[in-house]
Amino acid sequence: MAKDDSDDTWIRELEAHVAHHPIVILNLEERELHGLKETRDGMRQFSLTRAHDDARGVSTPCICLFFAEKPRPFGGQADPPAAYAAIFKAKGAATTFDSRLTIRRGVEIQPSTPAGLVKLFKGGKFEQDIKKRLNKDEPLVPLGPK
């Protein structure tokens, strides 16, 4: 199978998954990204808190996408952009006002930027919806069935 065919298959499979199962875009804050790059597990697994209102309506487990920078082992150069897919494994009350979100099995994916992800769906029925949702300034942005 040619590389272009397998790329098309991946897009079709993602569209089919989103049609029946939720996917969440996790928008991390700059301080969180910096902190995660310094941890042993990095983007592979972590937990964080968000306001209950932000986490309401998100059912777990589900696929989670987030954008960050790929940490470099040695300094001196800017960290390149990276995208990650992970399992949003659990959420539960952490405090009176916050939910604890547990993210596991994070792996780097391509394309590495939100614009690259939109380009995968160029001309398709999901292009405008994904573009609009990626531009939202909310901590958790759902994709998929209502």
C-alpha cells in the first residue's frame, strides 16, 4: 500500500472514531508545559487539575490530543513543536472546585501543530469544525458526538 493511501486510511479511521466516540483537546498552560518537560515521564503520563465546570461533560476513558514542544536533551536550541495523543484515563474530585485529570500513554503524533491537523481534513466535512475548535481558548475542548 502506498504511503498516501495509508495516510488517507488514518484520516478516515479518525473521522469514524470521532463520529461515535469523544476525543478531547487538552489545552495546557505554558507553566504546565515547562513543568512537564522537566519531569521524568514528561508527556507520557501525568495528572493535573481543572475546574469542575471545565471538565463537566467529558466522559472517560477517551482519546486526548494536546500540543506542546518536544524537549531537547541539551540546551541551546528552541524546542520544536510536537503533538501528542494519549488516553484521558480518569477524572475525579481533587478539591471542592477542581477535578483531577489523569493522562496516560502519551505518544508523539504527526502532524505536530494544530494547523497541520486542520490540513489533514482540508476540503472535508470536518475541516471548519476542527479549525474552530482548535482555536478555542478553553482548557478542554471536545470533538465528536454531542
